[in-house]
Amino acid sequence: MARKRKHTTDAVKILHDRFIKGDPKRLAAIQEKREKADIAQQIYDLRTQAGLTQIQLAKMIGTTQSVISRLEDADYTGHSLEILQRIAAALHCHVNVTIIPNNAAYG
């Protein structure tokens, strides 16, 4: 008896299977985008939880509002450990960097 093939209607899974699965360059690009988006979201969340505007946080760490705005943008590529540490200190947090082997990042 022929085995019935399962079909999915999950658009994300379909696109992933067609265009990303098995392509190390695309997988790496997605991972990089996720990391940048995560950093931007963390900065935004911490700032808003502290009840601060971008201008207020910028003054606390000695920079401008436009720098904070860029840091909260998921497409920004200029994150530096120094600026992240200054933001973390101003928000009573600390930065924790973990380096993970590539094969474990896509598990």
C-alpha cells in the first residue's frame, strides 16, 4: 500500500524547506539576522522597562538619541561591546557574551 505523503500549509516551513534548508550560507545569514534582532530587542525592552526615552538613555551613556535609535534597529551592524556595556551599566545590567560552535547554532 502506498504511503500517503503529508502536506503542510505552514508557509514558513515550506519556504524554509525550499530555500534555506541545507544551504549553510543562508542558514548563517538567518542566524546573524536573529542575533542582531535579539540585541536590538533587548536594548529596547530594557530601556522601556526602565521608563526611559532614547534621549534619556543617550544622555546617561554620553551619546546621542540617533545612536540609541540605530542600536534598537535590527538591521544595524555597528554594535560594539563597549557601547553595549555602557548601556547595560546605565540600566543596572551586565553583558554576557557566549560563543557557540557553528554546528550547535543550527541544531
